[in-house]
Amino acid sequence: MENKGPIDVRIIVEGASDVESISRAMQNIALGAEYHITISSIIPTTNPEIAKKAAKGADILLIATDADTPGRELADRYQYLLKDEVGHIERMKLPFGHDVEYLDHAIIRSEIKNAIIRSGLLSIAHIKQYRKMEEKLDEKEEEIKNLLTEKEKSSSLNEKLISQQKLLLNEKETLHQKINELNDSIRTVKQNYADIKNEYGLLKNKNLYEIFPLEKLWKDTFNEDLDEEEHIYFITAEFKPENLITGQGFIVAPTREDATQWLKIVRAVLIFYDSKIEVLKEEIDNNEKLTSSILRE
């Protein structure tokens, strides 16, 4: 076993005369041999702060005061103030109204021994409670280990959750970009729809009620393929027939007969002026450029 030092016992008394009484009584006590203890100091004071500084760290603190009321009150006050500063506190009573010269030191010796024995017996009684506290401490240590294990698992799970959160944030950002792109597409579609609706309104205002695919109507009318679609657009734009529009592969007219009659006119123009169409286009383009230049000047 580990060789521990002697038990440190300190005694608080009320005054210097009590120090002398206890010192004389202790001359014939072999406390080290009998109890493996040493009385390291006798502290004469009634000041709580001085008592606290002098007694701090003692294994056993004996409070030696008279058996009268002031002595009891002082002992009670010291016990309350010093309970957390020392290992154990025990009260020992000095004879009331004692005189140093005529005091029976055997009484003091007996009181000191009895106080030390009481301290030991009380400490033994506390061993069971101490063991229970140790068992509870062991249980708490086990709980702490389990909690640390759970904390490690939670930390690992937290890291995974943080990683998943980053992925979700990236996905969210990607989706946000796609939503913006879709919104742009929707705005474009809405604008196109508005343009078509506008054109339809214009057509409706011109009392144009039917739309015919240009190539199919040409084929049905002349039994031949349409080769010069752009010429039809050009001739129509130049002559500006009422209630009739061509463009984007269609011809719009009040009736199929009106559309057919116009195609017949266009075909006749193409037959007689086919060679001059390109020249005519060039002249018109030059005239438009000249007009535009004059207006700018």
C-alpha cells in the first residue's frame, strides 16, 4: 500500500490561555504512535477570516471552546463557515471557567482523544455513503462514455447532413437557374403569342376569314409545283390587293375562290414578266434607298 503521511489535525481555540492549556495537556499524548496523526497547529482566534486561512486544508479540525453559550455559538459559527475548507470538523469542550494553573490536563487529553475518535468513527460511518457515491460516479462515467459515443455518431451524422445540405443548395441553385431560363422562355412565348394575336386581330379587321397553304392551293389550282414562292410575296406586296395577304407559306383571303383568283393573276404576271421581276425588285430597292437618303438629308 501507498505510505501516506500522518493525518493533519488542527485545533482552533478562543485565546492564548487556551493554547497554553492544550499545549500542556498534549505533552503526554503520543498521538503519532497511537493514531498516526499530528497536531500541526493550535490557532487562537475568534476572527472567522483568520480561522479560515489557518484551518484550510486540514484533515481534521477540532474547535475547542468553553461549554458556555458564547463558546457554543462560536463553535457553531466556525462549523458553518469552515465545513468546505477541511476534511472533518469536530467540537471539543473546554471546562467552563477553567484556570490554566489549576486545570486538570487529563480532562483536556481525554477530550482531545475522544474528539479524534469521534471523527474517525463518523468517517467510518461515511465510508458506506462514500462507496455509494463512488458507484454513482462510476455509473455517471459510463453514461459519459455512452454520451461521448453518441456525440461522435451525432458529429458524423451532422457532417453527412452538412454535406447533403451543400448538395441540396447546389441543386437548388441549378433549379433556380433553370426556372429563370424557363421564365425567359415563357416571356418569349407570351410575346410571340401577343404578336400572333395582334396579327390575327389585323387579319380579322380586314375581314380575312380563311387561310390556305400556298403550295397546296397552287398545286390544286394549276396542277404544278410552286417554285417561285418569293415572287408571289413580292407581287402581292407591290399590288396590295384588298382583303388578301401572303407570307410564311400561306395566303389569307375572304374565300378560297378569292385566293385562287389572285394566284391566277400572279401566275399571269409571272408568265409575262418573269424575266423582269428581279430587275423590278432591284429598281424598287434602289428607289427606297434613294428616298431614305433624301429624307435623312
